[in-house]
Amino acid sequence: MTRALNAGLLAGLCMSGCAAPQGWQVVSPGGGVTMTVALASLAGQADYPGAARLYYKVDLDGRELVPFSPLGLVRQDAAFVDGLAFVRAGGAVKIRESYAMPHGKRRLCRNDFVERTLTFANAQGEELALVVRAYDDGVAFRYVFPGGGGAPRTVIEEATGFRAPAGSRAWIQPYDEASQWTPAYEPLYRNGILAGTPSPTRAGWAYPALFRIPDPSAAGEGSEAGPAAGWALFTEAAVDGGYCGTRFAAAPSGNVYRVRLPDAAEGNGVGAALPSSRLPWTMPWRVIILGKTLAPIVESTLVLNLNPPAAGGDTGWIAPGRVAWSWWSDHDSPKSADKLNAFVDLAAEMGWEYTLIDANWNLMEQGTVQDVLDRAATRGVGALLWYNSGGPHNTVTEAPRDRMTTREARRAEFAWLRERGVKGVKVDFFQSDKQNIMQLYLAILQDAADFKLLVNFHGCTLPRGWSRTYPHLLAMEAVRGAECYTFDKDYPAAAFWHNTILPFTRNVVGPMDYTPVAFTNGGNAPLTTWAHELALAVVFECGLLHFADRAAAFRELPEPAKGFLRAVPAAWDDTRYLAGEPGSLAVIARRRGNDWYVGGINGLESPAAGACPLAFLDEGSYKLTRIGDDDRGRGFAATTGTVTRADALSLRMLPRGGFAAVLAKQ
């Protein structure tokens, strides 16, 4: 569905002295989301110039959530910002499709949208196409340079931006300055800061960025007080090797967050910072997920939807699962076959599918890696092996190195792994969002598929929906996770509120290898309660669910907490937001088969109370097992009962507390 802009709106776009503005609308299948594209002067708004330029805005149910925000690109050889002229508008195309995923928020994903392509030309007559999609939970747009042949073109700047309404609050992560270990998307999120606040780093702000948009009719224009008009999360999708990863610039002007390109120093200075390609050239999607509440954002698969479907072929070998992980409790454990075998045994006892053999396994001082692989095979546990992604793009010495960078070395290593029955790889330390590193990620995924190896990226970029095209990509880090308990003395004081931000930001856009469930002291003792830690197995979604802690810590757990960790899945048939807001509370429900798992975590230093309706359940009764905080927070209090969709689930939690619940269909 498309609509022409009405005369009143067109008149309002153009300030004095400009040519008549032009505009187009694309409306989502359900009619609730409208993206407007305008070629007009908006002088007097934000920091926009007097010249006519391309802008977009987004309305939800007739209310503006994203005010007019800038569009455009600058190539080294030509600019597509000022002086653009409308060429043509393609007809609206309505697509309805579904696809299955072996892991993620839900097994069956819907991909329903309306798409239209608008073409413009610069003063030299060169064309730029803007492809616009409207979904019921958001919008996406991308640029396409048509044509063909000739020398490669290079983009040197994007004019693209996102304008937050006055008074909006942001949950947003500073982007890392380039270093030996960064960028890696691991800083803490800023917790509800006023939109327009400059980043504490020159490198800018990272995606995804979540904005709470105030309701001016309830609180007065530009006020952050009162109820929200809605929520908007900005990110990108389908970076396919033809472009780099991007983020927001450091200092929003007029509340406009502008897209910026990588720094030259990323990836040890290796690779071009500016993306290049021959024509035709299709760019990644810029994505805004929208909702009146947080439910559409938490539950969205929009980032996945925007990626190409997986190629045909057998995917039965792609098996998500739980992972026993030794490194958290003993960083040197990968050098000892006996220490690793203790976690093989733990995985077998708990019914977990995998064990991870982490960094420096090739430097084993006691036993051999083959000893561990043999033990795992005997006990029916799949083995995953760690690799350094470098190569010249990093100087990290953790080994093995130099086996992932070139195709010849990578495929030889993957053949060796396949011969030994290894199920997958964890590849670490990428430290760059440049185009060459985006190409490396995809090359690893393509080769791993040939050898039927699962993939987990660490020290890596943000998920951009690659798991749809490469469903054997089960996990990505790009988060400040539980490993920080082992080296960051300040992490425990932040983790409990940080954890409640992640379901609404980072975990929205793809699998998140936080490595949850840490009960004991890994170097800096958690301040979260044990029930909070247990709940993270459900609150966070990841196709490889690495459990952080000592083998003894899991063996000594009381029932039913131990039983919960034996049963909790790593892939889901459905996901629902139940309650919460970032920084204070998160309650998430996920279904496997007929049974629901619920995780709730408290991000405050005060107790949580209240109840959550169970109206999402089907008809009939469910056996409820709720595992919450004991009085001290260093144990569990379990209750059981029978509930239906007419009942409610208690949200009672200690400060920094939590609960995990199973609702088994009877």
C-alpha cells in the first residue's frame, strides 16, 4: 500500500523560498506503520540547511514517532545529498512469506511487508535508488546505485540519520575506540540518558540504540515526563561484504544521530575504512523497529527478515544446545586435558549437548586435545574448538592463530576438525567493522557450512541477521557479559541493571553469547542473586547457551534448580515480552513445544512486587514450577501449583533478584 502526501503536509514541508516539495508514503500491511519520504527544504528544523534534500519520517497509528530525518550519501566521485531530482517511483509490492529457523526467538518467522523503490538523480544525472519497506513492527530502507561496469566507487560519508523527538530517553552503548581488543561492542549501555547527549568516546554510539519517545499530548511538547508515545530501536541489517558496518557519530546535533563509517585504526590498521564496490551496488538496510510498548521490539525478527534466505540443502546437522565451559572458572584450563574432561563429564551428567575447548588448546601442557575429543565422543558430548581470527588484523597472542584468515588455511583446518568429529568453532578477536572484516566473517560462515561446522563469533561485531542466510551461525558475543566477572572489579555493581537493558537492546537483534548463570566468584563476586542468574538462561537468547561456572557449582545445585538447567532449551518456538523496562525489570517468556519457560530479573536495589497475567497461555491447565529467591539471595525458594491463562505469575523478587519458572502443559 502506498499513499501520495496530502497537500497540507506538502505545504508544511517547504519553508519560504523553496521549490514545491515532493513526497511519498509506504504503509505497512496492517496499516499501522507509515514511512514518508520527502524531497523538501526543512530549514528551521533540527540543524537542517535551506536547500531541498531527502528526508524520511515514521508514524505509528497516525502519531509521529520519528520526525523528519536525513537521507543521502557522498561518494568519492559524486554526491547524492543536495540538488537531487525525482526520477521515478516504482509500484508498491506487497510480500507475505514465512520461513523456519533452527534457533532464535521463534521457529516460524513471518516476513510480511510493503516495498517501494524511489529513484533520484544528482545534478550530473547519476541515479540513486532508495528502497523502502514498511512492516507492522517497523521500517527499513537502503540505497542502491544502479548501473554496471567501470571502476569501483567509494562512499566517503553518509548523510543518513535518525532524529529523536525532544525529551526522548536513550539506552545506547558507546562505540569503542580502536585498540588491541576493540571495537567489540562490550561497553556498558548508558541507562536512559537524555537523547542528544554526546558519546563519551570520539568513536561515537553503537547500534542498536533504543529510544523512549514521550507523549507530548500528555506531558507537554519536549518533556520526558509522563507516558511514552512509543519506542524506537535503530540498527542495521544485511551487511553482506559489499559494505562496512556503521554506527552513529559521537555528537548528535539537533537530536539527529548521523550514521558514520569505521575508523582507520580498527583492525590493527589493516583494511580500508571506506567501503568500495563496482556498480550496481546495494547497501545494507537501515532499520527502525517500533512499538507503542516494548513487546513488538523484544519479539521482533525484523533484522533476520531483511537478510536473504538460506540456500537450499540439508540443515538437519544444525543443532543448537547447551555448553559446558571451563574458561570462566580457570583461564588456563584449555592447557589441561584433565581439566577439560571434567567439563565433558559435567555436560554428560547434565544432558548438555556440547563442551567448549577454549583458547590455547594447541599449547596443551597435560594430555592432548585428542584425549578430550575422545572423551567427548565416548560420553556423547559434542566438542567445540576456539580459534583466533588473526591474521594481520589483530595482535592478540591467544592461539591457535593464522588458521582462519586465508581460505586455504581455513578449509584445511575445517577438514581436520571434521575428520575428528568436532561440531563447531568459536572464532574470536576481529576488532573491526571495516568491509574487509565483514567479508572475513562471511567467508568463515561459507566455508564452515561446507564442512557442517557450527559457528560462534566472539570479540566481534553486532549481529546483522546473518543467521537467516547462514543458520549454522548460532551465537555472537558483542556484549559485556559474564566473563567480565573474571577481570573487571566494577562489573558486579553494574551487572544487575545492565542485564535488564540487554533484552530490549542487544538481544533484540540476534543471538547473544553472554555466557550466563554464574553463581560463584570468578574473580569478582556477583551481586545478583542466584535466582537472577538462573533466570538469565531464559531472559537471554542464544543458540549456544554457554553456562559460566565451576563444574562443582552445578553439581551442588539443589533441585529443582539443577533440573531446570538440565531441561532449559537453547532454541525456541515463540518468545513473548511480559513486563519491564530497560534498567529496572525484564520478564520474558519463551515456548518450546507446549511448555513455557519464564525468566524475570530485577535491575533495582529495591525489591520487586506485583504479578504478571498469564493470558498468553493456551486453554487448559499448566503445572507451574517457580524457582525464586530465598531470603538471602544465595539459594532458591521453589513453589509448585496448577495455573491457567486466567491466573497471574508473582513477580516478587529481592533487590537484584530474579526468578525462573516452567509452565508445563497438562
